[in-house]
Amino acid sequence: MKEFLLQVFTWWNGQTLGTRFHTWRNGQLVGEDESGNRYYRDKTGKRRWVIYNGDAEASRIPPGWHGWMHHRTDTPPSEESYEQRDWEKPHQPNLTGTPAAYRPPGSILTPERRPEVTGDYEPWTPS
């Protein structure tokens, strides 16, 4: 029952009932990535979408699948021998808006104090 209510009322937590119905009716499973995200296309091959395993965060799509999702390639990684390059780093979640987000020095949200003003600042005034 909880899963059903989550699908009715939340779009950020997996798929909604509308997405589930559309996927069941029109979707063709193309593949799945190492994170458990499932990729679909419609029967004409024009529309492509992903059903996230967990929170819907676009940065969780690996580079190979990202190229396929954005129509940069017609062959999905599941149908070719895609290997991750040496320079590709593992996924790091987007922490924006969370307590673990980056806080630059001087931000009002950091525990450290702002540096004292040195007096070398001169405000611009129109002449």
C-alpha cells in the first residue's frame, strides 16, 4: 500500500502511476546500468526515458547512457561493448541543497568566521 501511495503522490521517488502505465503500454526495455536505472524507448524509437532506481537525479546517468538518452548515438550501451575510460571518474552525488553541500569560505552557513575587512576596498562611484 505504501508503494502505491508513493507512486500516486511523488514524482521524485521512482516512477508515478502515469509513468508506469505509459511504460507498460508503450515502453520497450533497452537496458539497465550498474546503478539499477532502467532505460526505455517507445515503439517508434523517437522517445527515450529512464526510470531511476531511487531518487530521480539526472547526474546518476552514466556517460554512455547519457549519450543515448540525448540522441547523440542510436546504439545503447547495452547493445555494444562500452567500456569506461581511464579518465572517467565514478559517480559522486549532487549535494546541492543538502547539509553536506559545499560552503565556500565566508558563507553565512559555514561555522568559521569571515575574514576581517582590510580597508583596501574602495567602492566605485560614478563620475
